[in-house]
Amino acid sequence: MSHTPGAGLSLDTLAISTGYDPATASGAAKPPIYLSSTFVYPSAQFAKDTHANFFEGAPMPRGEKPGYIYARLSHPNLDMIEARLAAVDHAEASAVFASGMAAMTTVLMANLKPGDSVLYGRPLYGGVDWFLNSHFSQFGIHPVGYTDGVDEAVMRAAAEEALAKGPLGVIHVETPANPTAVISDIALAARIASEVEKKQGRRPLVVVDNTFLGPFLQSPLKHGADLCMTALTKYCGGHSDLLGGGVSGRAELIAPLKTLRTMLGNHCDPYTCWLLLRSFETLPLRTERHCKNAEILAKWLKAHPKVASVTFFGFLAEGSPERAVYERQCSGSGATFSFKIKGGEAESFRFLDRLKLFKYAVSLGGAESLICHPATTTHYQIERARREAVGIDDSTMRVSIGLEHPDDLIADMAQALEAI
Ligand SMILES: Cc1ncc(COP(=O)(O)O)c(C=O)c1O
């Protein structure tokens, strides 16, 4: 049988046992991949009832399970991964998309309308930053950024600035933020949303991008987020071999995302859903090892004379507001963080070109360690002044520490830092 949340099982177990019941597929221990674009109705009445259920939420007669219609609306492998993601995110429901950007842009399009403002933390993943600041402005949506997601006064002032431009529809919190890995306080964003609701009569949705930590290190919905978005491409997929994005939350917030997804056609395909379902089984184990390796590397880098600074949750100062948020909100530091070398672009490039084990590539969360130079890659489209204001300069590196032996990773870093 497929186990459901609430049965007293731990997240580790739910990551393996939710979403698929072998009894539905001839006892196959692992699910088939349902490669079918369309689904046959057993009767005309069943077809009508299934459509009424999908489009209007009408209950099926006699409590029957609705059928599938067409793979763009949903398909069996999508249902499986959505059930598993919802379980580990402590959510009522989830929607899974073709990529993290597909998920994020659908959330924004479904919840913002012309004239609205949107509040977002900076720095921010470059794609979402571009979407908010370059694309959305054409539709009369006003993005307002804030740079300290832990400071109540800063957040409140940013919310006032947003409200002056239009009704605040969404507060978008990426924590840790890409690429520097700075922290934001999810509960604070939820409090600000409640204050704004009193002023404008509509509650802005608090949307948290949980990509850097994932469901085993941070549960945004437990801290007051309305929606939790995760680029499944990263740690959840875990092998740098797929693209996917998931959104979890209350069923009433997920349903409109699925309707919009149907029209945009940006759902996750059966094979990728199958890969993701398998990847979730090892996610708790991988998360643990990623974190262990990252802590070793971060400590080693911090002590290196050619490294100017390391931004890693584990180093947040005792007694600081950031540390308090970390202790309340996260159960580990994650394995993607940033550091600055002593030097500029030329020194950075010399260092990067000498690495042998670390692969120089964008992305994160795979079994292999990756490194990139955000200023000239992931955040290339963000103008220099805006980038530098949030700490992304020519000396900044972002690393995603993989599952290799940490001694080998240290040896590689050591020989490459010699090039500076
Ligand atoms: C924090 C964060 N959010 C969203 C995305 C977008 O995910 P995807 O590449 O799957 O579209 C990324 C990609 O790097 C990311 O780092």
C-alpha cells in the first residue's frame, strides 16, 4: 500500500513509501512509467464527471476516484510525485512542474495582477530576478526588493514602499538566497503579510523558495509560508540529470496552479516524475552527507590565507539575529554556500581553471561538487551595481559540495588556490 502522512511515520519513511501502491500496477515493486498522452474513459458519464471534478472541483458520484483526461492536466506519475512531495513538505497538496522556473513563474502569474506590487528578498536567483524586474514590469506589476530579510524595520519599510506602488500580492522569500546563501526570516515575512492584510484587506501570499536546503533541512510551511517552492532540479533530483520544480501548500492554493499549468503546458513529464520519485528515496541520506562534507570544506576554506570570507550558515555569529533565525528555522546548514577569494576576476579565473575535481558549472545539489563564478554566469544579467550591493563581486564563488570524499575535495581546492 501507499502510506499517507499522518500515520505516525517519519519523513525518511514517507520519502520512500508515499505516492505509489504496488497493488495498482500488478504488484510491481517500482512504478511503471505511464507514457501515454491521453486516457480512455470507461463511459461517457464517467468522462463528464471527471471533467466536472477537474475543472469545477465537483465531487465524483459515489465517492469514485476521478479518471485521468490528458497528460497535460495530470498523469499517474505526476500524481505519485506530488503525493510524495506534499508528504515531505508537510503540505495538503503539491503541484509539480517542468522546472523550478516553470513552478515559480506559474505561482507569480497565478497570484499577481496588473497594478499589484511584489516584495522580494535580494539577492535572488537570477531567473526570478529577471522575470520580476524585466518581464513583469510590462504588465504593470511593481517589484520592490529588500536586502535584509531578518530586520523587522527593513522589511516593514520595504512593505510600505511596495504598498505605495500598488496592492501587495506576493512576498517572495528565497532562503538561503542564491548565490551568497544569506538567511531570511520566514516567520517575519508572515507577520508582515498579516500587517499588510489589515491595511489592504487582502493577504499577500508568502512564497518561500526552499531550493538550497530542501525538505529535510527546512519546512517553510511550518513557519508561516503559504507556498513552498523547490527547484527539484537540485537536491531533490540530486544527480544533475533532470529539471523539475514543485510547489506545496494548502489545497485551495495549489488547485489554481494546476489549472494554469494545464493552460501553459509546463507540467512535469512521466519519465522525470519517475526519476524524481526514485531520487526522493535517498534524499534524507544524501542531505546528511552533503551537509557533513560542506561543513568540512567551509571550515577549511575559512582558515585558508587566500580566502577572504566564507558565507555559511554554520558560521553565523552566536547571539546574532541571523543565528536566532537559523536555529528556529533550519535543521542544518545545507551544502551550497559562497566564499570570496583574495583577488578580482583574473585571480578568480586562474583559480577556477585549475580545479580538477570540482566541475565548473552552474547549478547545485548533484552528487558531484560544482563551482561557479556568479558575477559572470548565474547573475550575468544583473547589472554590476545591483549585484555588488548584495555582495556578488568579481571575487565571489558559489560552491555546491557533493558526495565525494572531503579529503579529495580539499586537495583539489588547495592546489587550485595556489594559482592565485
Ligand atoms: C534558488 C533557485 N530557485 C529557482 C531556480 C530555478 O530552477 P530551474 O533551473 O529548475 O528552473 C534555481 C536554479 O538554479 C535556483 O537556484
